[in-house]
Amino acid sequence: MVRLDALGLVLLMAALACGCAGAPAEPPPLLVADAPVAKPPLTNDAAAFSDYQLSEDEKKFDCKRLTGKMQVRILQMRGYDTRAKASSMARTTQAVATPIFGGTKEGLDPDGQYRKDRAMLEAYNRQLADKKCKTFDIEAELNRTDGGTPEPIPSKKQ
């Protein structure tokens, strides 16, 4: 009787372990689509962030929508250099545990996410300029510390 209970417990544990490892965890929606972005060094050079390609839907955005999306993203990105990031040990542990136990992969590559977001901002800003809308001084807005809402400035192409 004890042997049957022990065998049942082992089978139950094995089924749970297999179920956890095999259960597909749907990733959360990304804030920025995974566009092929080169990995330039973290610099303030705008040319280093020029690889983002606008989707067909993004090309149809009007000035108001592009401006709003940029304002939100700038607010999310402010203070990136001074914000505390997870240690490499914590990111490695998360990378190993996520396929086994499920969960998010958000935060595994904060520098890569910053580059993607920055490339998106540069592409949106070019789109604003092409549409003769007010554009942003992205670098100045990212470096602001007063917590104010990012405001566009008249484009030089107007």
C-alpha cells in the first residue's frame, strides 16, 4: 500500500513537472514590435538609432497620434541611464526559469529594449517632419528631470 502511494506521488510529480515545462506561456504584448534593429553602442548619436522601419499602419498615423505615442514613450524612457537595472545574475536566472515555470521575458535585455524604443522614436520623429508636423528634440526630452510632458517644437521643414 505504501509502495502504491509513493509510486502515485512520483507519477503525479512527474506529470506536474512535464505540464509546467510543456505549457506554452503566451508572451505579453510588446510595447514596440520586434523590428530588426542593429545593436549600436549606447550613445547619444541619433544616427545610431536609425534602423527602425515604420509599418504600414504607422505610416498612416496622423500628427496627433504620432505625437501622443512619442510622448508616452519618452516618459517611459526618461531616466534610463540612472534607473536601477536588474543584475546580470537576476536576468540569467529569469532566462533559465521562464521556459520551465512560464512567465515574462520582459527585462532580460534592457539595453536592447532601449535601442529599439529609441530607434522607434527617431523614426516617428522623421515621420512627423515628413508630414510637416511639430517634431521633438528627443535627446533634450529624454534628459529632462522635471517630469513634465514632452512637448514638440516647430519643425525646421515648415
